[in-house]
Amino acid sequence: MNTPGAPRAVSPADKAMRINLDKRFYGTFAEIGAGQEVARWFFKVGGASGALAKTISAYDMAFSDAIYGKDERYVSQARLNKMLDYELDLLVERLGSVRGDNDSFFAFADTVAARTYLGTDQCHGWMGIKFQAQPQAVPSVIILHVNMLDRENVQQQEALGIIGVNLAYGAFYLNAEPEKLIASLLDSLSTDRLEVDMIKFSGPCFGGVDNRLMSLQLVAQGLTGAALIGAGGEVLQPYEVLRKKNILLERGSFCPVTRVNLDMLDGARTQFRRQPGVGQGEIVELMEITMSNLLSSGEIDHCDFLARADTINAVGKMVLISDYAQYYKLAGYLQRFTKGRIGIVLGVPNLRELFDVKYYDALEGGILESFGRLFKNHLKLYVYPARDSETGRTIAADDLAIPQSLEHLFRHLKENGGIEAISQFHKEYLGIYPKDVLCKIGASDGSWEQMVPCEVAECIKKRRFFGYKS
């Protein structure tokens, strides 16, 4: 339904028709896993011969391998890239001499696992487009990962077709404004049907695009609840990183990363390894920043976000951007990917807030429902102590004053291992606060360098983050 006075949303039919009638673009659609749902729109509206050189669905694995080569997984980013490269190269090889001076060639591809009659645990897929902005130009690429949330196969196919049309339209007409392109991906759709949890732009059309900011946009615009940035600054698909792993996560502002932040992780990690099934196995460590934290000043400051992300990467950690202000929602998100152990690292002040019933008014079961979701599957909270600003006394998790009505709940969680105090920590770090570090940086007080890890200090000075002046 259109709001009176608002611009009319462009339907997938309108978008497909515009591409069909645009004499500039000519290309191939290669789709595997849910029919030719994207290409179907271009046939359905008419005039497809103006835009389509070929459509293909190589369903049989042997047939697909003969075209694109073998891969460990058929629904993967690697497979998608092979499809895009092969189809565009073939198009240029066969039609370049005939149409290459006048047409901008493109290849659209998707490889998905939609719901089958046997049922599919993870209904998801990779989708992308490789396109020339002008004839003979070096191609640019957009790839994204989608989670399909509809319950029926036919509905998933329909949603996949619509977002595919939206992606092609965005690539051709919105490539100069990638934030608007992202916003348009769910035109005629909703987040009840599709989630886009990773997007990556590359090529000459996107030379000035920072994909970390595009990940931020996915969360800010509601296309996903969380996005993941690797320790090297690359954008990642969460399922590929977190699947079946033991996860240790620290929530904070990281503005900037301080010695306290690493001390919290170090202490929690030591105790986390004692959990059954963890031992010396792989642990994925995440530093999570919530949207509510990034929006604390009213709007997102992109430079500030990148400074936080870079300082987290400087100490070799991954960044999770999430819109899960409530801990039970964060826990639910992590539990989508793994049945392994999950530990969340927080400070005593955050634990105090966790037991404030006002945060659970929206839940029918209140704080009990919240905690039931939070502590499912043996999730454990590792609590770092705090220093009382008035007395200087160290306050550990066991010393926390809890409302009398919740004392039994608090004691139950401690006795059953849901809440565990971090026992090994550097007492001298307890007086370090990010706001003090920022004040000292702004005042050119060099003592701030002792409050952060060496790698973070070098990063801040080299890139002049947080108002640093040499």
C-alpha cells in the first residue's frame, strides 16, 4: 500500500521492464537451486530479447561441474564467483566483437538451497551480478548472501525472484548510491521473508565504497539483525564463520579498545576452556557493538565506527555489529549457528542492568522469559569486576546487590553455572574507562597510551583517530 503523497514504490515488474527496454544492458542469468525465478520476471513482462542473451539452470552436479568446475559446496561464495566469471567471460568471448562497442554486458547468478519436499535445515543462498557500467568497461561486482525465511518452497522462489530483480535494477541504476541500493533490495518484500546478512561491492563503480560501512547499513536499515567483519577488515558471512563453533563474545563500546577489554577476554577465555567440549579446541572470539551504542549521540558517525572497527582489528579480533540490545536476542542469534558452547563477557554494571525488570516489559513472561531464552543450551555469562568509585573497593559478581525479589533467581543462576565471576584479572586496570582515554587523547595527554594495548595506540596515532593530534 502506498502512503498518500509518498513516491510510488517501483514494482519488480516495472524494474524488469525498464531493464528490458534499456538498450545499454545485455546479459546472462544463471540460476541454480530454486528455478529460474529471477529470469522469469524478464520473460513475464515482455521484451526480454532486448536484455537477455541466455538463461541457464545447471541443476545436475556433474553437468554443473563440467561448466563451472568442482567445489566442495555448491551453495557458496566460491561457486557464485565461478558462475559470474564464467558467464561474463563467455558472453564477451561470443558477442564482444558483435555488440561489445554498444552494449554493457552483465552476468547475474545465484546458487541457493531452497526448501525441498524433504525439508531443508538452512534455506539460504548466494546471489550476485557482474556488470559493465559502460561498453568495454572493467566490470564491477555486487555479491550478497540471503537467508530465506518463508515456510513454503514456492514462497521462497517468489522472494528470491523479487530480490534478484531488485539487485539487477540497483546495480544498473543505483550504483552511485550504494546505501540507496541496499535499501531497495527488499522493495516489495519484508524482513519476515528474507534476510540479507552480507553484501560486498567491488570494481570501478565502487572504488570509494568501504564494505564495512555497507555491513553497517545492512543492520541500520533492518535487512539483518547482525553483520560480521573479520579480523582483517573483510566482510564475512556469519554462518560460515560461526557454524558449529564455540563462541566467546564481549559486548562493549570499544571507543577505543582498552587494556580492560583484552583483560576481560583473557580471563573469560581461561575459564571458558574448562567447559565440556571446549578444551583446546577452536574458539571464535567476537567483539560486539550494538546499534544502540552507535546511535547514542542521535545518529551514526561513520568515522567513529570505522575507528572502533580498526582498533578492534588491530588486536586481531572480529567485529560483530548487532541490533540486539537485549542479551536474550543476542543469545538467540548466536544459537542459530552452533550447538557448541557460548560465553558472553560483560562487566558488573552490565550484569546489574540485566536484573532490572524494566527492560522486560515487552515480554509476556517478563524477566523469567528473558532468562529462559538467554541461558538456553548452557550459555554462560563471565562477569568482570568493577571498582567502586567512592570507596575504591573491588566489586565482583558475587558482591552485586540484587533486588530482594530476584535474589533466588540470581543464586540459582550462579549455583547452576549460568553466571561465573572472572577470577583472574589485573586489578590495576579497573580504573581505566574509555571516556577518560578519549578525554586524554583530546587534551594531548600522552598518558592515554598506557591505558590501551600497544597495537591500539599505534593505530590511533597513525590514523589520527578519536581526535588525536601529534
